[in-house]
Amino acid sequence: NRLYASGGWPSTYSPGALNDGVYYGAFIDNELISVAGTHSVAPTEGMALVGNVFTHHRYRQQGFATIVTSAVTKTLLRICPSVLLTVESSNDYAYRAYNKLGYVEVCSLYETAAARRDPIGIVSVTERAIARWRGRKFGTEVINSANYLGG
């Protein structure tokens, strides 16, 4: 949490996050200077999502993020055939590091805040039902995970 907070935003990862995911760190003089971990690990689904990659600003562009991300990826590939990650499109350094590891961009993901406007939920329930029907009718595959490293 102290390392993540050095980036200027609060961090409140619980100790359980380390037990539930895969995390590796790089240390200099017993100080954690770079870390990579997971957002999700789902061996029964055959997929894992690398995340929480961060390097202290004093140690950036020295290969630490590549090293810790490589370690996480290698471990995840032992238990999941598809290992995925997300990265900000403007983060050129991260793109280069992930490309060195064999990751390739296959789609864009847009995250945004959402607000429910239907107070009783009838419209939302109807829209979800229609989306499920369309998914069954037209297929539900959004991303071919075989395009990812290890897939």
C-alpha cells in the first residue's frame, strides 16, 4: 500500500489480496520498489488478469515492471492457458514492457462510471433480457483469448 500510495493516490489493498492472487515485487535495500499482481485468477475458467503493476517513480524505465510482470505472467501460465492484462492506451512505457513479454493488443476496453436512471428497474431488467436474447441468437464471443500470450 505504501508503494502504491507513492503514486499520489490512496491504496487500501487488504493482506488477503496477496493470498488470493499472484504477486511479485522487486526490492532494493529491503525497499519494495516495483510490484505486479493480479486483478483476477480463475483457473476453472482458464483465465487470469494481470494488474496492479506499479514502479516507484525513482526506479521507472529501468526494466523493473517488465521483470515483475514477467514473473506474474509465468506463474499464471502454469495454471491458466489465457493470461490477459489491461493498460492505459497513453502509457507508452507499459506498452513497450508488455510487448517485450509477448502481449499484443486485441481490443479496446472502455471503463466509465455508470448511474442507474430507472428507479424501479423495469427498463433495466428488460434491456438485460433483450441483451441476453441477442447474445444467444448472435453468439456471445467478444474476445478470442487465443490471441493472448499463452492462449
